[in-house]
Amino acid sequence: MRPNLPEKTVERLSQYRRALLNYQFLDHAWIYSHNLARILKTNAANVRRDLMLIGVSGDVHKGYDISMLIEKISEAIDGTFTENVCFVGIGELGRTVSEYFASTDSKLKVAAHFYFDEHIPARSEVPSYPIAKISEVIKQEDILIAVLAVPREFAREISLLLVNAGIMGILNFSSVHLQVPKHIYVENYDMITKLEKIAYFMKRPGKK
Amino acid sequence: MRPNLPEKTVERLSQYRRALLNYQFLDHAWIYSHNLARILKTNAANVRRDLMLIGVSGDVHKGYDISMLIEKISEAIDGTFTENVCFVGIGELGRTVSEYFASTDSKLKVAAHFYFDEHIPARSEVPSYPIAKISEVIKQEDILIAVLAVPREFAREISLLLVNAGIMGILNFSSVHLQVPKHIYVENYDMITKLEKIAYFMKRPGKK
């Protein structure tokens, strides 16, 4: 059974695991919380607190056993079944993510990519379908999570299509507030705001 | 001159402006902080504090003059010059963002899209170039901001190409920690972690 973890802890556990996977093939490898903290740019106390929440405490002298830690994190944050994900209109970026999931024995799998244009992403292992097939494919492939990256004017309409087809979680890149039922878990990412933030904070060469 | 604002304030000001732009063509339109707060799902005190930081306070009876507010936010967070942005490997999503900037008299402009495959995005107004042309085009078009959305194995190499060509701000979607000089402003987005978070928190129909 999965513990009831805070959102930020789940995010950090996901990041710890990703960092640890780079070391998994070392024999009997151990890592100290302060080293893990350094990789993730946080502090050791945070790392220890997060790991306490999933019932893992380190050895005072050796730190944490890396393969045990990967296993415990997976038990804590992964579901029992493989979870299918689809991308709606994102291209290259979707391919990157699906390759990562495929290469790491992840419980997430990118099962479909829906596209607007006639341009099917090249070299992709993920089956691609035109947007018109959303409802059919999502039901057929038992997909619960969608990454929504479509132009603003289509975002609301397509989000309703997704929800009606059975999607329960949406990663929303459309910069539009989606009106979906409360039981749908939506995580928003607002690229426009992030770009305006970068433009504000970056240094400019030779300009005032 | 732009005030020295906290990161979160800049993000929220960008979001306030985006919401207000929907109302800009009303004559003499005013908005209360609690209404603006409701649109952005925050509270009125936060809105008033953010606006105080850019020297704007509302009328007790009428709230804020919408067109004045848009103008003041733009003065506070926009630069003097148009800032060019490029996308490296993102497809559809880049088009969405570039259309928004083009349609709203923004100080940001998507000036180039670099692609890996032979698939040039259809219907795009943004000039597209193969990855090999990064250095040349960035210098030529005076681009300072890049959205980096390439497969993990290319991320570090391409980020160095970008920096050497003069990029000062990077929105990094590659889920890889970039090693760039300190004066480069990097904003990271980790899609893999967000998907693992959604899989953890979403409700599952009929599964335990």
C-alpha cells in the first residue's frame, strides 16, 4: 500500500530515484544523505526527512544502500500496475520522455501520441494517431494519464474529450485553466509565465 | 527601470496580465483584487501585495483600472527591447506559445525553431532550421532565450552550443542538470517527475 505522502515529497522521491538509477549497477553501493542532497541541490536534513516518511533510515556509518533505496522509493511511489500515458501534440519532447520510461523499467509507459498535423514524429517507438482518434484509442489502450500540449483555442474542448474517454490525470501545458471535474488530478505548467520570468531575470549583454 | 522583484511576484504579475488582457477592450473597466485573486486561484491580500511592489494601489471603491494595471505590469516586468526566443526541438507546443506572443503585443518573440528530424512543423510562422545551424542563427537573429527540449543524451552538448552562441536564459525541459556558467539564468522543468507525481495522486477507477 502506498503511504500518504505530501506532493513535494513525491516529487523529490522521484528525483532521488532518477539520480540513484545512475549508480544502480555498482556492487554494494552506499550513499550518504549529504551526497544525495548535493546531487539534487537540497540539504541532507530534507533528504533524511523524505526517506523517513517512506520508512527508510540510513546507517550512521555507511549511509543508504542504493539498490535498497531504489526499491523502497519504487514501492512507495509507484502503483502496482503499469500506467499508460498519452501525449497530445508535443512531438520531440514526448519521445524523450517515453525513451526514459522505456529504458528504466518504469511503471509509466507512453502508449500513444496524438498529433494535429500530418507530421508523425520520426523514429518514434510510440504509436501515433490523429486527434480524431482520442476517445477510441484511450479506451482501447486503457490510458489514464494525458499530457495536453495543444494550442490554447483547443485546450478546453480536448480536455473534455480526454476526461470523457476515461483520463484521470492531466499534465496541462496549454496555459489555459481547464474546467474538468474535481476528481481529475490536473498539474499545470505555464510556459508563457516561465519565459516572461526568464526574460526578467536574465542578464543582458551590453544592454541597459 | 525595472524594480527588483521576487521570482514568485514576477510569475504572478505575468499571470495577472494574461488574465487582464481578456478584459482590455471593455471601456473604463475596473477590477477588484478579490476578483483578480479568484481568476488566479490565490487570495486578495497576495494580489494587493504584488501590485504594491510595482507601486500600484487600488481605489477603495472601484478596485483597479484594468488598462492602467496592464500598462503598469508591462512597465514593471517587460524589458525595453523585444526579446527573441528560440525553441530547440519542441514542435506543437512552441507554435502555441509563439502565437500567443504574436497576438498580444508581447515583448517576447519566438524568432527561430530548431529541429532534429526532417519534419518541419506545419503551419508555423516561425522560421525553422536544422540543429546544425544553432550557432549561426542565434547570433544572426540576436536571440537571448532558448527553450531546450531535446533528448537527454544531447542536452548538455546543445546547452553549451547555445551558451557559446550568446544565449543568456534557458528554459530546460530535458530532465538533465545543465552545467552552464553562473551568469546564465536556467529555469528547469522536470516532466518525468511531474508525470510520476500525477500517477501517485490521481484516483484510479476500480483499481486498489
